[in-house]
Amino acid sequence: MTGLLPRVIAIATVVLTACGGGDGAGASVSTTPAGVTAPSDRTWTKVYPGGGCECADGSKFAFWERRADPTKVLFFLDGGGVCFDAENCAFTGLNHPGKEADYDWSIWGEDPAREAGIFNLGRRDNPFRDYSFIYVPSCTGDAHLGDVTRKYSARLTVEHKGFVNGTAALRYLARNYQRAARVVVAGKSVGSIAAPVYGGLAADLLPHAHVTVFGAQSGHIPNDPALNAKFFGERWGAYANMPDWTVNRALTARDWGPTRFWIQAGLHDPDIVLARFDYAYDREAAKSAASLGLDPSQLLSVIDANEATIEKAGVTLHSYTAPGHGHGIFEWPRFYELEVNGEKLVDWVRKLIEGKPVDDVHCQKCRVG
């Protein structure tokens, strides 16, 4: 975790039975335990859904809630990597000091209260300072989109249940924030892949809310039908979770991929505001590209081509492209410091979520060093 902040945190536990289908309306909610204060500006509540919600290793899944203004809600889909074979899906490294896991396969170590960036709720210049938060960790290796149990070897069975977990959190939002007038669905790295899908679902559940989708650090993923079919279709079962939108009916698993997610959400509900952020040569994106046999030096070209494809389909995608090979923006102080072409990212985001006009921001000299 990053950006440790000195703050007093009270953790309440909420138990639901919303996973695995339905709207969660019949979910039972525990009372706040003795000695634990009700949620406030400085309080995060850990919410444990029941039913079929779980992490990759079968451990319990939870999301976090911070209650503030009930009319403004940030639904945050965290990053955490993906996996797709017996080697990189193994349950290793995550809770061992000095070792690094290929992906987050449990919620071990998660705590949004310890993050900086948009989670520093003491900053007056934080555009989300008065927002209520629903923070959804990634612990299933499927970009928040899977719903399948996959046996990768005799000793490794992975629960790719990201869509089960994520939609349970989304139903919780819709049920508990019925007066929400403004909903921002933000996604970090693999969370950014799923963000437009969840944005469309949020608009369906809360038709009177103004929905903005802001995804960071997935613009580099190529529009490759074979990869779509392999990962979102075969490995993770995500194609079976495709929303029952009229605009989706002719799609196959080969179509159901990251670029298409933005297009379908925009065509399904043209009132959704769609936006993305990317570093031109994100170092983690470069590693991912290399692992797939792609050329990391072409990252910016792919980012720009994907945006052109989305807009050619008739969907407006606002974008902020920063120079360099950085990685991470939501959880870092750099969220407030980054400036490209005279436009600070924090100011651009504030205008975006307030429904004000924004121009695309694109680095001129995109390589650094």
C-alpha cells in the first residue's frame, strides 16, 4: 500500500447475502458493533457479501464503504493484475514479505484508508472530498469481469468471480444511495478495463443519476479478437456476463474486449460521460505488452488508435495522456501535481465530474529521458 496517512479509522463490519444474483433487496445488514462509530468523513466500513462472493483462492471477499454526501458516490474498481495459466495464477507471493505476486488473489493487505491521492480526504483540493465511496478490490485475476471456477492444474483451482463480487457491490450502492444524483465509476489498471461496463450497469440501476466513467491505465491494450476470446471468453467466462443491452446482441466473445467495452457503454447510454487517463509509456503496460509478444515501444500508438476506434463508432471519449513511463495516479500525490500543456489533472477531473466541458489533453513530447 502507498501514502500512509495519519488518521483515525473506525471499521464496522456489514454482512450481506447479495452475491450470486438478484438485486440484493433482501440482504440483511448487521448493526454497528459496540464501540464502533457510525461511518463519517474519517471512517471506512468493511462490507462482507455472502453467497457466491469470493476471491481467487476461495477466501472471503469484501469491499469498503465510506459514507459522506449520499447524492454523490464514487464507485472505485481497484487494480491488482490478471492471471490466465497455472504459473501466473498460483497463490504465491502476496502475503510474503520481499516477494511479489503476479496478481492479487485475496484481499490481504487492502485498506483504502491508508492510500493517498483521491483517498486523502483531508485535502481541500480533492474533487472527491465530499463523495461517498464504494471501494472494490481486485482479488480474482479476471479484471472484475469473471464468473467461472477454473481448474488450471491438479493442485490449482481458481475462482474467477470478479463480476459476482463487483456487481454485489454495485447493487449495494444502488440500494443504499437511491438519491444519488452523481455517480463516478473509476477504474485503476485492470479496474479500468471493466469501468465502462460497470458504468453502463450503474446507469441502468440509477437512471436519474449523472454517470461518469473515468478509467486509468488500460488504453494500451490492443483490440485483438483472439485475445478477447481467450481471456474474456474462455479463461474467465466474462462473455457470459455481457449485459443484456440491445446494442450487445450481435457481439461474439471475439468482440467482447476492452475497446469494445467503451463503445458499447457509450452506445447503450449516450448520456454517460466517458474518459480515460494514460501515461504514454506506462512501465507496467510495457511489461504486459512484452509478455504477450507485443512491441512496448508502440504503446502510445495503440492508445491513440484505440481512442480513434471508439470515437469512430460514434462515442465521445475524453482523454488525458501524460508523458513518460509512470504507473499509478489515483492513489498518489501526483494526482494533484501532474500538469500537461498547462492543464492540471486534478482540475481536469473536477470539471469532468461536474459536467463541465473539457478538452482532450495529450503530451507533445511524450517520451521522458
